Amino acid sequence: MSERHKMLAGEPYHANDPELVAEQALTAAWLARYNAALGQPVSVWRTLLSERLAAVGEGSILRPPFHCDYGWNIRLGSRVFVNFNCTILDVAQVTIGDDTRIGPAVQIYTAEHPLDPVLRRSGQESGRAVTIGSNVWIGGGAIILPGVTIGDDAVVGAGSVVTHDVAAGSRVAGNPAHVQGG
């Protein structure tokens, strides 16, 4: 099994594999074009997003600058709004549901490194998918960690670090993020 197939299966893989390095170089070139389009109409952004992302729903906007590993593991539903300076480490699938709003400087991570120092030194890493439901609001500067699912209609406070799943309709904030009252 190739390192890419291992990565996509959520198994430990080596990110320095030539195929993966080549894919990251293609993404870097695409990101340079995308981020240079900041002053262009939204229609130009959408065309560029469709070149690299797995799915871009109708009416979705992802404001440059933007950063990701591959792009083809990212799925945006319809009418998604992602503000400036979003970073998505997409070694595993990232799905963002319809009508979700993501504030500036939000970071979504699927990539993980082993806690065991010997395995970490070997260069292995892995990833776990992140799923963000529909009609979610994620405040600026929030960090979403690997494997997290955020349910529909949830709210994540600005600056929060989301380490565990967030139930539909919940409001969470803090580091680590925890359920807020009312």
C-alpha cells in the first residue's frame, strides 16, 4: 500500500514520501495563485477553489489568504463562509456543512504525530477526519483538533480549542472547549 493510500485510510504513513511531497508542491503552486486572487471577484475564487477542493457548494466563499496541505480532502457545503487566514491541515477528510460560518484565523487540523517519541522520531504521522455540521458558527482564532465532529447548529467561541466532539446545538468555549450555559 502506498503512503498516500495509508494516509487516506487513517493509518500511519510517512509524509516525506515522494508522491505526497509532489502533491504538496502542486498544492503550494495552487495556493500561490489562489492567495494572489485576493483582490479579484468572488467568482474567480470559486473557479480556483473548484480546481483543487473535493467539493465547493453553491454560494460558498473562502476568503484568501488560505492554507492547506492538499485541498482535495476538503469538502465545503453550500453557502459556507470561511474568513481570512484559515488553515486546514487536510491529511484526512474535512467536511464543512451547509450554511456554516468560520471566523478569521481558524485552524482545522486532521494531522497527528505519535505521542511515543520513538515512533515520532521515525517520521510517521497519521490523520483523523474532522466533520463540521450545517449552520455551525466557529469564532475567530478557534482551533479544531483531529477527529472532532461538530454537530449541526453548534457554536464554538472565538479562541477556543476543540479537543472533543461538540453535540448538535451546543455552545462551547475555552481551552479546552467546554459546554457553556444557556
